[in-house]
Amino acid sequence: MTFPVLQDKVIIVTGAARGIGEATARLAAEAGAKVVIADINKAGQKVADSIAADGGTAAYVKTDVSDGESVEDMVRQTVALYGRLDGAVNNAAVQADSALLSEFDEDYFDRLVAVELKGPALSMKYELRQLIKQGGGGSIVNISSANGFRPQYNQAIYTATKHGVVGLGKTAAIENGHHGIRINTVAPGAVETPMLMEALEMNKLNPADTAKLMSVFERFGQPREIGEGVVWLLSDNSSYVTGSTLHVDGGYTGR
């Protein structure tokens, strides 16, 4: 059971059409938040409709996090719908690279960096502007990865962006603490999402064997398990936490 720790707070979740973003958006709604499902994938509308059908409050806003005008409009529409912004989860992602650094594709590099690094930067830019304008603080959670702390073979570009997300969050935290705004990072390990399953299939890896390598529990995490950590960081229960990274990775980076 999720307690109403986000009652009446307005929360944006990017990349919320599936996977970790969807699970987080659902949990935030269960915790009482009014949620904006921000995603380039129109399946986000189905997620918003499903949340509403379950008694929650949610709306879909089509958003391309790599485009500044689209991100600015995401925040503008959120405020138009619900009157304010209290927090955000910057989660939008694309499939990680799967090539040696000596062989990476430049076009894919540009797309990966645009979504995984520029995306959180743009999102925070406009989220922070709104939070500062309103006054009263707020909480932003950026989604990094275990890769930001323990690199994976054939994923140099993805790993670099996830290091970058951590750096962005730490910098934003020290810049905005005097506004009462908290910025933290969640670093998931291997989580059973459509994106991970697609990657395993593409690289011809056995899921059961991979899970044993990626967690001391010898299983993949579930999207909702990541969402639980995110909701805590969004809530006032973590009121003295900022500039930190919460590792939700089944012990992967600690062993």
C-alpha cells in the first residue's frame, strides 16, 4: 500500500508511457499526486486514462525531451492544467548503445546524448524556472543508472550520459538549495522493462543468466521497486536529502 505522501502535489514524469516511468507515474498517483505523463510515445495517453480509471488524476502531454520548445511547453501545459508544479521525474530514455567505443555510430551517439543527457538538462531548466517562480520549494528526481557507477561492456556512450546525469543533479542541487528545491538521482540496476528485454534479445543474452550476474538477489528488479524510491525522494519524507544518489540495483554496484 502506498501512503498519500504526495497528496495534491503536481508531478511531471517524463518517459512515462512504459517501464520505470509508467510504474513511477502510477505510484505517484496512488500517493495522491496529480500526474503529467510526458512522453513522445502516444501510448502515454493510455497510461493517463488507466490512472484516471483507477481513481487517480493524470493527463498526457506529448513531449520530446531533446527539444527545448517541447519541454518548455510540457511545463506550461502542466501549469495550465493544474495551476502549479511541485516536482518532476526526469526519466525519458532510449535504448543503450551496443558497440565498442572504437566502433560507435555517430548518429546514434547524437540521439543518445540528446535524450539521455540533454533531455534531463532541458527538463530541469524549465522545471526549475517554474519552481523558482512559484516559491515554496519542490523536488526533482533524475533517473541515472548503475552504469553511471559501474560501466558495462559495449555501452560507452550510454555510460557517459549516465555519469553526466549524476553531475547535472549534483550541480543543480547546490545551485537551488536556497530556493528550497531538492534535486536527487536514482540509479537503477537491471530492471525488467520492455527496453531491457529488447536489449537482451538483440544481444542474444539469456535473461535468467543475466539476472544472476546483475543482482545479489539473482533476479531483475521490477519497475515498481524503482518507483518506490523515486516517490520517497519526491515526498517531504526526504526533506533533508539533496544532491544524493539512491542506488536501487539489487546490490550490483556494491559488490
